[in-house]
Amino acid sequence: QTDLASEKTSESRPAPDSLSVQPRDEVVDGEEAEPLNGHPELAVDPGAAMMAWAQKEGMGLPDLRRWLEIEFIKRALYWAEGNITKAAEHLDMKRPRLSQIVNATPELAELKRELTA
């Protein structure tokens, strides 16, 4: 699968470099992750890094959830070239729910239009 972390991110908030969307069977937990260049002292707990970033941005849990949802959907839309069905499968979501979210979020609706034009 394609790592979507390198795709465009929200222009309103810079994305942490470590975010990516992966199918469930390809997710690596912290126990299996390799330390950076073999240096365990450089390893960072992604949850702690996300929490620190969100707090720095003044985001509470509801804001962070919404931001993550939009960013994951954006990356999936780029990956699927605007195809809602493929994006929903990639996100392990039901297509009608993804379509509802995209249509209710102007930023996502515009992105879908751009990608399918």
C-alpha cells in the first residue's frame, strides 16, 4: 500500500511528519517499531508526540479527532484519486458514511471535485 503521509496536508495546521494511513493488517504497534537508525534513544512515542503537538496548537480531544478524521480522509482521497468507494475501502469505512462526511465538509468536497475533474 502507498504511504499517504507524504500527501498534501491541511494548510491551516501543519501535520506531524509521522502520520500515515495504513490498512489495519499493516499497522505496526510500538512494540514492533524499529528505533530510528538503530538508536533507541531517538525513538519517540507517537501518542505522546501527537498529544504534545495538539496541546501546542491549543486543540482539545474533539478538535484533534476532527482534524485527524479530515486529514485521513484527505490522504485517502488523494490515494484513491477522488474515488469515494476506494477511499472508503482504504479507510475501512462504509461508503455512505464517507460520502456524507465529504459532502458536509467544504474542504473535502472541494478536494474531491478537484481530483475527479
